[in-house]
Amino acid sequence: MPILVLPFPVINPILFQWGPLAIRWYALAYVVGLVAGWWLIRRLVAVDSLWGAVKRPTPDSVDDLLVYCALGVIVGGRLGNVLFYDPSYYFARPLEIFEVWRGGMAFHGGLIGAALGAWLFARRTGAPALTIFDLASLVAPIGIFLGRLANFIKPELWGRPTDVPWAIVFPGSDGLPRHPSQIYEAMLEGFAVFVVLSIAARLGAFRRPGLIAGGFGVLYGLARIFCEFFRDPDPHLEDLGGGLTMGMLLSAPLIVIGVALIGWSLRTKTVAGGPA
């Protein structure tokens, strides 16, 4: 039995409501994450010392990148939830696919959608695709951090039963003390990944296109797989048996792709501070 069970800090999942209009913490996490990422990218592309001879988008063009990535996150996140987790349910009820206000967004689907949006932006503006991926990858952990905090507030996606002193009994659960796995994910997938990638950027990683994007793939993939050991998977949608979860399965390719990008970027020769 745990020595101490922390009380769940009950927070209204609705931040503000005016008649039928409700602003939820989860929606706010998406908005703040996207806006904060846009603001940081504008600052990064304006610092010449970070880039050497590498071509990059202008600060003004980053406004369009926000739109491309926002649409990609929303559409990709919803379709990812439909296709990865419960396709039979949604194929039998296709109209519910559009009912995003009822919840149901998949991170890996949102990541694919954001990557596609970034690629389309790069093609339209002529900016190097890998550089756009690097910028998007550096700021993505901000949204992940906020999103996991919103999962905790809701509460949803809680952890497995445990007897650790910081265990929490979540409202709506079976009453067992559980890991606050949403906080684990916020700190590892969000905060820690952001700190590491930010340090890499300050040390010149933008001068090797693909390095930060590859680092994100590896770091996020490893962090997500680690956190899956503490997160309680849905037995019907996420538990694949033998200790394997859908989150682990979808994160493994990110590590492979990340390693490939890192290897490619490190093999690129640099001339006068930029890639040849």
C-alpha cells in the first residue's frame, strides 16, 4: 500500500463558458502551443548566428507556416485517432469523424499532419524542407507539454495502478491509486525534449538541416515508449498484448527515422558555417 496518496487537484476542465460557448483547457493547450511555437520560430529565424549559410524562411513567412501546421495537427490528429485506434467504430458511424468537439485526437496522427503541412509550406515558399522540419520539431514539445497537462486536468489517460508515494486517485477511475503518467509525459516528452533540442540549436544544430528533426524523433520516441510502461492503456484500443501498446508501436518508427536523419545530417559537409 502507498505511504501517501495525493489528492487529485480538481480543476474544472472548462476554463470559461458563456452560454453554449465553452473554452476548455484542452483546446487552450492546442491554441497556446501553436501560437507559442509560431512566436519562437519567428525569433529563431531572425538570429543570423544560428544559421551560418543555411537558407531559412523569413519571419513574415512563418505566419503561413502556423496555418499549415495548425490544419495539419487538427486534421491529422483526428484521422489518426480514427485510423489507428478505432477504425471499425468510425467506419460504422462516419459522421462522427467530424465531431471533433467530442474528443479523440491522436498525437502520432497530428505529428504526421503537421509534417505534411510543413512540407507543403516548404514547397510553396521554396524553403528547404529539412530546415522547416527542424524549426517545427524544436517547438513541437511546447504543445506536447501543454497537451499532457490538459490530459491531467481533464482527467484522462491516467497511469497504471501503483503504490508510489505520489500516486493519485483520479476521478472517474476505479478508485485505485495510479501513476500521474500525464505529468511524466509532460516533463519527458515535452519539457526535457525541448531543453535538449534548444541546447542543440544554440550549439549550431540548425547548420546541419535534419539534425534537430532527427533528434526530436529519437528523443520523443524513447520518452513515449518509456512513459507507456506507466500509462494505463485502453484494453480494447491501445493494449496489443505482451506488454506492447499502440503508443509504443507508433513511436518505434520515429526512432528509426530520427536516427536516419541524424546520420544523414552529420555526414553533410559544412562550408563557412553552412552545409555544402
